[in-house]
Amino acid sequence: MTSQNLFWLTPIASILALGFAAWFYSRMKKAPEGTSRMAEIASHVRQGAMAYLKQQYKIVGIFFVALTIIFAILAYGFKLQNGWVPFAFITGGFFSGLAGFFGMKTATYASSRVAHAASQSLNTGLRLAFRSGAVMGLVVVGLALLDIAVWFIVLNHFIQDPDPGHKLVIITTTMLTFGMGASLQALFARVGGGIFTKAADVGADLVGKVEVGIPEDDPRNPATIADNVGDNVGDVAGMGADLYESYAGSILATAALGAAAFATTNPDLAYKAVIAPMIIAAVGTILSILGIFIVRTKEGASQRNLLDALSRGVNFSSILIVILSWVVLYLLEIPNYWGIWGAIVTGLIAGILIGKTTEYYTSQEYKPTRHIAENATTGPATVIISGLGVGMLSTAIPVVTIVIGTILAYCFASGSWKFTPESMSMGLYGIGIAAVGMLSTLGITLATDAYGPIADNAGGNAEMSHLGPEVRKRTDALDSLGNTTAATGKGFAIGSAALTALALLASYVEELKIAMIHVGQTTMDVAGQTINTVNASLTQFMTYFDVTLMNPKVLVGLFIGSMMAFLFCGLTINAVGRAASRMVEEVRRQFREKPGILDGKDTPDYARCVAISTVGAQKEMIIPSMLAVIVPIVTGLLFGVPGVFGLLGGGLAAGFVLAVFMANSGGAWDNAKKYIEEGNLGGKGSIAHKAAVIGDTVGDPFKDTAGPSLNILIKLMSMVSIVTAGVNIAFTLF
């Protein structure tokens, strides 16, 4: 089988994924929605979610149009970019938004149906919730592979270059631009959705649970519909856009590195190295579809049984991708295919280890989360202290895992245990393909993630519809499992962000090379030697631009990049705080002015709370999101290429560790609260429960707003730098 024939697996897998997503969606729609009250509640949530998303896409659309015009001016006016860049950018954003839209549409229709299914059995509820989540997973991988395949075919046809190797470099670096569109859309979705959902969640919890003492999702709480809407706009639409860009970014960065590794020596091998990550992702997609059908459990299952049920599907897909990725590399006849296969396996194992570590630190089945719950008996201060401590401790294993994974992937792919200039191209390709390995089965791992908010909304629907305690017990079990799987999914996204960002740093060099040739700089003087720009190695570029720690411009960039991670988190957390304060005041006002709400005589004004979250999210998401675009451009204009390298390195190092800390501490606080709500340490309404609720509200913006947005920030700054590389070459102040 020729490499050209193997490539067609990519569009075939994308069509299969979208086809099964449509089938799962239609099966979900045919399931009974329950009582008229359940259907009514689901309708309120669906309308609120769609109204929010429509408003968000209007605002994001304005920014996309403005940036597309700027890129068109750079491409056609100043000749600093490829002419395809504006089109690739806007399609990346469109498909990323589309993935989030389809996922949220499915989730808002599924919640009442899952609640009804849970009234029959735990297994029925789990399967329906999981397969509804699978719609999101399959839509994300299906749209990403379709977009990548179509762009590769189109650019391969239209871009003309007498040198086939250089043509592949131009194609792959141009395709990276569509990754920037996906990243920018994902950041808006994650930040905006995160602010919306956590403002509603914090407001509902603080006034409802702590001050008034009513249960979560009680229909008497004015913020409860906004809370359920938020689960969808933040944890479904935002997450879908987030993992779409992670998945697409890892494939595109690896393809660009594959083109660079062989472009000047063997164009045929360069083509094979470019399509290898696409084919591996396609095979992983097909295996994910098979794995989805394995997930099922028994009635009365414990949290560990439920985790095992989901793990069976993920493990099945993961084991088979290990075998079949070797077959793909063997058929492509890529040099050192054993080593590159080793890099893929390394990435996959690293992802599993990060996921298991996240599970250990956030699941109520294990000691860290129970330790936080036990501290709740002495009040909120000790809950917060212990949660911060658990989050900080939880960073060690993921960081060590990424360190070891990066070293092994580099050495396996390069075929050498020494870091030499000669081994660098293949070594970096290995790091990129390790990220592809980590996300190769995203179709099913994202299904386990998207399942969480669906189960959460199902629990809310059951509570508001006054279903029996047995139903609520089952939905709570599914919801608690969803918190752990969501944290695990964030671990995969954060881990892949670290590996992909390293690959994007190397891709930035390739874009610099193309930009220099574009402006007529066809030779470089390196250490007294004149070298053709097109043939210069990555090490020679580092020497030419003086990218060393002794260069103050690199150090300045490192400081700015590290600051960006903390500045971004500060802005998003404060945004949640401001929006939540408005929500708290509104809920208090309604209870004060309508005392009949608590007696069931008055109806809360749900729409007002939804409006507060919507306005707060739309207003607060703009500055953090635009900083991610502006700071790399300004750094490049001021400090040039060395400053940009420092910025990306500092942002990667600080952002990765901070993201792990925030995601895990937030997840642990949340499940500590749920552990108490199950009847432990005094149960609901106890001193420990009220303290745990406060800990959970602190953790909400950690795990659902700032934390998951950081991995997008890391990659978006890299993508912006790649797209504006021509500007860095043409204009630099210092």
C-alpha cells in the first residue's frame, strides 16, 4: 500500500466519526425525555445555553473578522505571509466553534433523558450519558481530521514550488495558521464559558447551600437554571473547542516538523513524515468508536466500578493504537520506525500516567480528597489550606512524567541518547508525535470527559423534577464520576499542551526561515560562515539569532512569559469573583423581596440570573483573550526573535505547572464536598459540609476557568508567534 493510499484513511476516519456521532445523537433523541416537568426544565436550560452561545459567537466573530483583515494586509499588502493564511485562520476558528456547538446541542437534549434513564437503572443512565458524551468526542476528532485532510489536499494542489520538500514545509506551516484560529476560538469559549458557569455555580452554592440551607439544584434557588446552563457553555462547548485545538495543534505541529526533518534530503520521506501523525490519529479515531461500545456497568456499582467501566473502553482503544501505530509506521517505511513508535508509546503512557495521577488526587476514593474532607470538620480555612497543598503536591508526578516523556521521545526518535545538532530534527519530530500518541484516542477520552456535565445536568433535572431519592443517588454517582473524568481529561489536555508547545517552538523556526526567504534574505552569516537560509539547521538559527540564556532579550522574554501565566489566571479568577458577587446579590435580593420563594408560593426569576452570567462572561472574557494575542506580537516587535523564544519558554514552564495545580486542587475540593454529601463526616447541612462548599466555590474558577484555559494560552501564544514570524523578521525595535 502506497503512502498516498494510506493518507485517505484520514478523511475516511473523519467521515466515520461524524457518522457515528450523528447515529449516537439520533439514538439519544429517541430516548424518552421523562415527565413534562423534566422536559420543561431541559428546555429552559437549552434556551439559555443557545442564547449565550449565539451572543458569544457574535462577539468572537467581530474579533475574527478584524484579525483576518490584518492577516490579509500582512499577506497581500506587505508580502510578509502566505496568501492562504487568512483563509486557514478563519476556517480553524469556525470548525472549533462548530465542535463546541454540536457538543452543547447534544448535552442540552441529553440531560433530562439521562435523568429518566437513571430512574430505570444505573447502567442505563451511564450508557446514555456516555454515548451522548461520545457525540462530542467524535465530532471533535471528526471535524479536526476533516479540516486537516481538506486543507492538505487543497494546498498540495494549489501551492506550486519546484522543490517538493520546500513545498511541504510551506504547506504544513500554512496549515498551522488554522491551528491559531482554533486556539483563539477555544480561548474565548473556555474563558467566557468558565466565567459564566462559575459565576452561577458560586452564587447558587453560597446563598443556596450555605446561607439558606437548601439542596443543590433546588428549583427554589434563582441561580439553579443559570448553573445548569453554565455546565453546558463552559464544560461542554468550551471543552469541545479546547480539545479540538489541542488535537489539531499536535497533528499540525508534528506534520510541520516532519516536513522540516527531511525537506532538504528526501522529499518522499518528508511526505511520509507529514502524513504519519494524520494516519495515526485516524486509526485512533476508528479504535475510539470501537471502545465506546465496551462501556457498561452493573446496578449498585461503586465509584471504583464506574471508573473501571469507563477505563475498559479507554484501555481497549489505547492498547490497540500501540499495536496499529507500529503497523502504520512500518507500512510508511519511515527511517527508525521502531524509535518513532517508541515516541508514540511514550506519549500515550505519559498521558495515561498524568490521567491516573489526576484521578488519585481528585477522586473521593483516595486519600488526598478524603484528607481535605476531614479538614472540613474544623472549618473553611483548613479546607482551603489542605486543598492548596494537595494541588501543589499533585504537580510533581505530571511534571516528572512530561520531563521523562520528552527525553525518551526525543532519544527514541533521533536514535541517539546524545543531544547533538544532527539528531535535533528527528528528536523534535519524536516529541511532536508523542503528543499525537497522547491524544490519538481522543474520541473516547473526550467522551469520558463530556459525559461529566451531562450527568451533572441530569442530577439537576432530577432534583428540580422531584424524582425519588434512588434516582438522585444514581445521578450523584454518575456526577461524581464525571468530576474525576473531567479532571482526567484536563490532565490529558494540559500534558499534550506541554509536548505540543515544544514542537511549536521548532515550527516557529521553520516559519522564520520561510519569512526570511520571503523578504529576500536568502543567506545567513553564522560564526563567520555564509549559509543558504533554506538549508540552515535549527541549531544554526539559534546561533544566528543569539537565542541563549546570556542574551538579556531571552531572559526578558522568560519573565514576561512566566508573568503571562499568572496575569491570565488573576484576570480570569477576578472576573469570576466579580460576576459571582453580582449573582450572590441577585439571589439574595430575590429571597428578600419574594419570601414566598422558599415556601414554593413564588417563582424565582431564573432569566435574570442567566442574564447576569451572560453579561459578565461576555464583558470579562475580552481582555484576557486579547492579551494572549497582543503580548507575543508586542514582545516580537520590541525584542525580536530572542524575546519571543523566551516568552514561549517562560509561558510553557510556568503555565504547565500552574494549570496542573489549579485543575487538581479544584477537582479535589469539589469531590471532597461530594464525599461529605454522601453521608460522611456529618453529611449535608453539617459544619463540615458548609466548610467544604466554601472550599468548592474557591476551587470552581481554579478547575473550570483559569486552569483549563492555561493550556490554550500556552499554545495560542506559540501559534500567534508562528503566524507573525514575518513581522518579527521585518520589524524589531531592539
